[in-house]
Amino acid sequence: MKLLNFLRLKYNLTKNETIKYLKNKIILINNLPTNNLDLELKENDIIKIDQDEFKYNEFIYLVLNKPKGYISSNIDELYPSLLKLIPLKYYRSDLNIVGRLDQDTEGIIFITNDGRFLHHITSPKAKIEKKYYCEYDNILKDIDISSGITFSDYKTDKIIFEKIDNNSCFITITEGKYHEVKRIINYLGSNITYLKRVSIKNINLDNLEKGGIRELTKEEINSLMMK
């Protein structure tokens, strides 16, 4: 990718706005100055402009610990977009949120500009397990839901239910239907009071604080893409 195109994505500007912004600024590529905006960047090149410093990669894969009050949309609506939480170090205007979490749901979510990765993670055919920690207000009905639940509009895939106590559990699903976990708890006779996605396949939050973000490692990306 050419340096100009990358900086357009990084600063979310038009071509002319980017050129104007860069006028009279010193651009360093791997600590060497350049004014060649047609320069082809290489993987892991380090770009410095004033106090801004960032690394070039064709594809970026991020894991974020979503707090309440943000939506899984690329644009602000009733609540701010999750992309507001991404620092300039990682931000690019071609990033997309992988799947969705409601504004009142917390937990792990991926962000990428790799369409192949996004499609794989969100495809029901990939059967990628998503595990949720749930709290609810009533004792649940003692019903076996391991083979799935038939709702009026669809039947879920298998469900792994792990009881913690009378008001909390873990639920693992392989789909991402709208309000699926909330509907499961409703089916069992209660209402969600707190919901957090704690892992996607073998990737969890570890010690990532709310609103925190990090890059996925190559090993993690490869494990997620395995069928």
C-alpha cells in the first residue's frame, strides 16, 4: 500500500485533506525522512509524524474488552461506536467490528480489516464457540437445552449450559443470532441482569481491562481460522 493511501485510512481524510495535513510535516519511515507519498510500505514499517507513531500492516486483528454503553456499529447512533475506543496506534477507517454485542453487554469482541477473517468468525458454519457469563433474576427451569431450543423463528444449535448458582451461569453457543443468550434465559424462565462474553473459541480476555485493546497474535489468528 502507498504511504498516502495508508495515511488517508489512518487519519480518515480525503486525498486532498491528507496532503494538506502533511504539508510542512516531517515524515519518518523507519527513522528515515521521506516526502514521497507514493512510497510503497512494507509489513511492519514504522511511520512517525510529529508525536504520532504507528506500524504498517496490511491486515490488523484486534481484541477489545467492550464496556457497556457502546454499540457494535461503525457509526455513532443512540450510543457511541466501539471504534471510538480504538487509539490512533491501531485506528484505520477500514476497520470493521466482528459480530455484535448489545450496548448493555460487555466482553470480548474482535475488530479487523480482513474480510475473510470477519466472515469466518461470524459464519454459523464455522461453529466457533462463544462463551457468556450470565446473571439473572429468577431461578431457571430445570430443562435440558443441550441439543438446542426451537423458537418461533429458528432453532438454535447445541447449547452448553454450566450452572454457577441460582442466579448465574455460563452459556456457550456457536451462533450469533439477535439476543440469542437473552432469549435462552427467557426460555428458562428468567431475565438477564448482567451479560458478558468471556471468550471466543480459545481466546479470552485474560487481564484486559474494560475498554482495553490489544493485537491478536499470529498463533491466535491461526487457531481461530482453523476448522
